[in-house]
Amino acid sequence: MSQRLASCSCGQLTAQVVGEPVRVSICHCLACQRRTGSVFGQQARFRREQVVLAGTSTEYVRIGDEGSQVRFHFCPHCGATVYYELGGLDAYLAIPVGAFADPGFPAPSVSVYEERMHSWVVPPADAEHIH
């Protein structure tokens, strides 16, 4: 069974994951663009029991377009987000794929908010495309 380690930039906050994600997605919404400093956010969703968290986090709560809350947990020292909790999906944790620093991580199977996608971005053809 695969094991992966997600970490903040300074290494203080980590998420050790066992097994494969239940979903890997990219989000093109403007909030994800601002949060990541990139043109989209990519996240992997895991069952909570697959994840062991270590370190101290600071929390930022954002209300999504549909009114649900997302609780982002980031390192209070370096500011990198390591995991987040999705309102209404309490059985899961989402982890930004970049926190794994693993170029071999599985490709996204879902692409959301494509109406806000930068024109040069090309999601995987076989992904579910949600505009």
C-alpha cells in the first residue's frame, strides 16, 4: 500500500497518507487561484482514517460559492497550506497535491469551475469537466 508525506515548506506541519486518494481534482475558481498563487488549485481527497496529521496549524475558513465552509489548515511559520476540511464531507480531508512534492502523483480525474479556467490550461481529456 502506498505511503505519501505532505508537508509545509518548513516541515513543521505534515500529513502522512496511506493508500490512494478517493478523488484528485483541479479547481479553476478565483478563490483557488488566489489561495495557491497559481492558475488553479489541485487537491487530493482522502478518507480521514488514511491521514495522520502532525504539527501545529492555523485555520482560515472560507465560504464557497454554494455556501459551504472550507477550513484551510496552514503552517503558522511558513504559511503553506497542508490540508483542508470540506464542509458537509466530514469523513474526508483534502490535501493540496503540491504539498506532496511528488511529480508522479496521479493526474486529476475531475476539473471544476472551467468557466474561470485560463485559456491555455488543458485538463486531462478523460477527466470529468464541470463548467
